[in-house]
Amino acid sequence: MKTQSRMPPEPVQNRGSQGSKGTLGRRIASSLENITLEKVTQVGFANALMNAPLIASGKNISALQETFLMKREGALVIAAGPSIHRYDTAKLIKESGFKGIIVATESAMAWCLRHGITPDLVVTLDPHASRIVRWFGDPNLTEAMLARDDYFARQDMDPKFQEDQLRFNRELLELVDRYGSWIRIAVASSASPSVVDRIVKTRMQAYWWNPMYDDYDKEDSLTRKIHALNNLPCVNAGGNVGSACWVFAHAVLGKKRVGLVGMDFSYYADTPYAQTQYYKEILNLVGPDRLDNVFVRMMNPHLGLEFYTDPAYLWYRDAFLEMAQQAECETYNCTGGGILFGPGIRWATLSEFLSGAKA
Amino acid sequence: MSDVLKGNFQPQRKVSVDDRSEELSSQFEREALKRLGGSIAFVSKTKFLYGTGRANEDSKPDAT
């Protein structure tokens, strides 16, 4: 396992032929806020209604403030960006004796557990009906489902999910069954029935919350409407579960020093376009000759390396930078790759953060 | 504008521009963009939490 990443030459298949690079991608990113709201509102609200009985009888995230999580100093957020696989991340964490808490995305949970790291808190947010449950092990997964949706065969977040998927799913089911009762999970009211069912059956300790959908100060705000329905605290999740973990670390659990790993919001230059999150959608949108218009290339000044991103990740990144400047914590990006740099972000190696050294 | 751009003949039938193709294209783009959207909304606010009952929130929720 290497400790420094050097990227090979960029493959030719990632070079399109027409137009200004990334121009369309930046335009799409700037319009995603409204589009995303339209997309998630209906399903998020419908899931919140379905989850209402469990929410009413369960705990909400305010109860996390009565746990030992509040007593520890600092937090490390583990997200599922590709950099966690390019460094010896797990070894560094385990050997560091880190005394803070570990907050992980549900998409990084499998990676954590199989590397002997039990997160102190897992966060789940996305309302997708069939994909998110895969991070928990899907008890209903079939070959036919895999044939219909090749998302996990293509994604770059966890290479294990690209292997024999049915076998790996069985292994993950056992792993999460074994460790479930030890895991606290912050479950968004928007979570799909399949995810909630898995959380219940594995006896995870669930703490419910509402994601913010819109400005709660506006009249007819959906956020206010959902809050009135279930009385759960609402959290500005930043558009994605990785950002949500960071918000939980400082805004809910009060950590003043938060490190990030796996928060790439981008792809390494040697990643083929076909392995990116929204490849098929982008291909359908612009065709094969204009892909360079949509994918945006950015130079990371801390590493002197170029990464590329898609409109959704670029939007998440911009949203994170906006939030980081308002947060009452020091944020250390220890990812070692990607495009999350700028105001409000301190760049550090994971070793520096874990040992408490300031960047 | 019509004073500046004049044709040199008078068409026998009234010509109307069919903008349906543009409409379809826009509709297609919007549908495609929806699939690119994020997991959940990002709300540009200075506070991260709402409805916890804490005093330092931007505002209080409705009683209803």
C-alpha cells in the first residue's frame, strides 16, 4: 500500500473533441440546487410519512448529545471517496490511537468494518429506493437486479462492490448483522423502507433527523412542514452524506476539530469516465463527443495534481466550501486527493491530523 | 426591428415559427439534469440546525 499517490498519464478515452472544457459542467452545477430539490422532495417526503411510526417511537439526534460521543475531543469523518483506497488509510487510523470519534458515511461503513474500524456514528441520507441498502447488504439482491442496474459495478467508491457482487453482498450481510447492534446510525427521515428495514433487523441504534429541503424561514417551507409532521431536528446536510457527516460532527456533536478522509468530490485522472457516478446520464445528455464539456478539470495546488469532477460533485464541493466558512470548527482535509480545498479548509496529511499537529 | 429586417417578398400564407423542437430539447435537458441532481437539497443558510429547540437557531418552527 502506498503512502503517496502519483498518477499515471491520463488515458485517451477521457479526452473528447469539441467545445470548451468543463463549461457546460459548471453551468449544470450552478443549476443543480433547484433541480435536486424537485427530484428529492417527493420521495423524501413520502419516505418520511412511511417512517413516521418508527420515528414516533424512536430516538432523535438530540439524544446523541447524552452519549459518550460528546465527551471525546475531535472527530474524523470517513467518506467513501477513492482516496481512501489509494493510501493506507485504515492502518494509519488504527495505529494512531486517535481519541476522537469516527463518523462514517453509510457508503464507507463496509470499508470500515472489514478493516476492523467500528464507526462511532454512521450517517445515512439518500432516499434512493434500491441503491443505498446495498451499503448495508441487501437481503433481496438478485442477479436480475444486478443486470438492471450496473451502478455498483461501475462506481469507484468501494472496489469490493465491483467484484462478485452476490458473494460480496452475502459477506456484507453477515458483517453488518454481526456488528449492527454496536453501531449508532443517524437516519434521515427520507431513508428508504429497504434501508430502514435493514437498520431495524440488524438492531442498529437509530437516531432520526430531517434533512433540510429548503429555507425554513420561507412561507410554505417544506422543511417546516416535515418538522411539523414528525418534530425531528432538521439538519442542513450539504447535499450529500459526506457533508452531512461533517455537519453532525461539529453542529450536532460540538467538535471543534474535524478531519476528513475520502472526501474527494472528484475522480483521479486515471479513472475512466465510464466509472464516474453519473456517466450514463451525462452520456445521454450530451453524447460521447461533448463529455469534456461536462467534466470539469481542477488542479489541486497542495498536491500539484489534476483531478476531474462532474456537475453533481462540483455542486457538493461548492456547497461544502460555503458551509465551511460558516462552521464553528477547524476543518482539516486529510483526503490526500480531490478538489476540496479553499477558504475554510485546512489541508493536512492524515498522520498530521491524527497526531494532533496543526496544519 | 421589423423596420430594419424586411423581406423582399410577401409570403402568400402567414408564416409562424415552430418552436416545439426547442421546447422538446429544453424538456429533455431538464429531465436528464434531474438524474444528475444530488442526494438531497443544499440550503444556503448560516445555521446548520433547525427545530432542535435551541436558543441560537435562526428562527423557531411553527407551533402547528
